[in-house]
Amino acid sequence: MYCHCITIANINQEQWRRACRPVAWSPGNEKHACMKNPGYTRNVCPGGRWQRPRGFTLIEMMVVVALVAILAALAAPSFIAQIANQRVSSAALELQSLLQLARSEAVYKRVESSFVGAGQTWSAKSGGQLVREARVPDAVTVSPSGDSSQGVLFETTGTARQFSGASTLYTLTVTARHATRMHCLRVTRAGLVRQQRLPAGGSC
């Protein structure tokens, strides 16, 4: 082992203690504590304890890396679920906005409007003309329930009915893989759009 020592000449007790941490010190005994190398760079301290160099050892660094890897592995599932939940929430808000737009078009333009779509692409139409289109991420699944598969029509009074003529609720289920929650979108007969958040695996 090595320690960094000052020059041999004029070494005092404090300098001795800092440099080599000897067991004992006495004036004139400096040469037994520090054997000078050329240039006063590294000096052996045979007369006392070794002063260890500062810094981290390879083993210490490996332990830190291993701990970081373990913590990352534990946090990964929660992080993935959080991202999936955010995608579901954003997609549900986008679809809700599209439904509300279709209803507004019917009321203000006094023409029947519709909300239609399948898979990842959904749109609001007014009088058969496209008003706005939205595409949900591929990781998100949007599922109409029952007779809701064809879409919903909004009349000029703002009321809603399905393409089949049924007056039951129009329902969409928004889910995603790894998500811990799902969103349900419901359109009432009065044309009101409701959104509900449920645990994943539930039923709208």
C-alpha cells in the first residue's frame, strides 16, 4: 500500500499524522515513516497504518450497479402500467370530445349528425360530411357494446339514437394491455355523454 507524503525535510507532527497515520511519532524519526521516491510522488509508510487512496473500488461500483438494476426491475411494471393508463385516459377523452362535437353540430346546424368508427379511427360527421376524425393509439382497444357497433346518431334536438333505431345507451369500452383501469363512454337517450373509470377487467 502507498500513501502520499510531503517532503522528508521539515516534516512536523501534524504533517506526519496526515500523511502516514503512524502509531507513534518523535522528532527526527521521519525517515522511518516516509521513504521518499523521486519527485516526492508516492512514498511507502512502513512505520504506521496505511492511508488508503480515496475513491470507489471496482467491487463497490459493481454493488451499486446491481442495486440500481434491481430497483429498475421492480419499478418497471408500475411504470408500464402508468403509461398504459395514460393512453387509455387520453383516448377516452378524445372520443368523448368527438361525441360532444357531433351532438353540437346537430343542434347548431340543425342537421342530423353522427359518430361512427371502428378499430383505431373514429369520426364525427354532420349531414354526411366529415367534421373531425381522431385516431387512437394502436395499443388502445375501443369496443362498442351490443348494437353500438354501427355508431350513434344525434338529432337536431340533441337527442341520440343508434343506427338500428334502438333508444338504449350507446356504449364504448376503452382499454389497453398492461393498463390497470378502463374507461366507459355512454351516450344517453337525451344525448348526454358520460365517462366512467373502472378497474381493468370490469364491465361497462
